[in-house]
Amino acid sequence: MSPLVDRQIALEAEDLPSQAELEAWVAGVLARHTDESRHELTIRYVDDAESQALNLSYRGMDKPTNVLSFPFESPPDVELPLLGDLVICHPVVIREAAEQDKSLRAHYAHMVVHGTLHLLGHDHEEEAEAEAMEALEREILASLGIADPYAPSNRDSDTEDERADA
């Protein structure tokens, strides 16, 4: 079943992923979870202020963050196709992509895959969980034609300095 993504934009931005990209990235995750019947989620793009407020309210961290995942908790004996909500902070994703020398599209794909895996119950609190989740992220992203997000940057520090001076 194809994912149903409710794309919400709560800031002014022109370089956000398209509906089709979001659906393809979520489909890449769901393809690895063939026993999963839930396929609906909301992806909301926000600014630093909204991300920071949500991060403080739900995680006790007073700073914006790249992606927050809010899994849907169905009432007992009620089955709905809802996975939950992802809240992605556009300015943070832009900054991280630049810092990590990644394309914005590739970093967005990683954030959507990472967040969707959280909605499906994956976590990275323990080292073994983190290794398993990262391996799954690498596999899914590779199937989407996106490079390993955890590989060290190939950027040369001299080149970086030259770019900064240009």
C-alpha cells in the first residue's frame, strides 16, 4: 500500500522536498516493514522557534532539532492506518546539510527515513539499537539512491577554507 503523507508547511521556504519525494522516502521505509499496515503520517516543516518550543515541551531540550517524531497511539481495540507525525525544522536541516557537506535533498531523505523508523518503533538509545537503526537507514537510503549519511565527509579542510574565503 502506498503511503499517504499530509505535507504541512508552517514557514516560508522554497527548497522543501516535494510531495512525491516524501512519499517515495516513506515508501522506502515501509518496503522494509511488509507486515506494517499503518501507512498514513503527517510531515510538518517548521522554523527554529516552533521546533524549539516542541523540543522543550516534549523532550525537555531548549533548542531546535532536526526532526521530532510523534508516534500515533491508537486507543485499545481501534485499528487505524496512522503512523504519527514528523516535525522537521527546515533551518536546522539546512545548517546540518551544509556542515556535513551533504545535499539538502539527501539530508532531508535521511531525516524522513530516520523519523519514520522512529514512528515504527525503532530507537537509538542503546548502542546495539543505534547500530541496528543506522544499518537499516543505510540500506533504505541506498535503495533510494542516496549515499550513506554516516560516512565521513570527503570534504578536504583546505578546500573548505578556500570556499570560506571566496
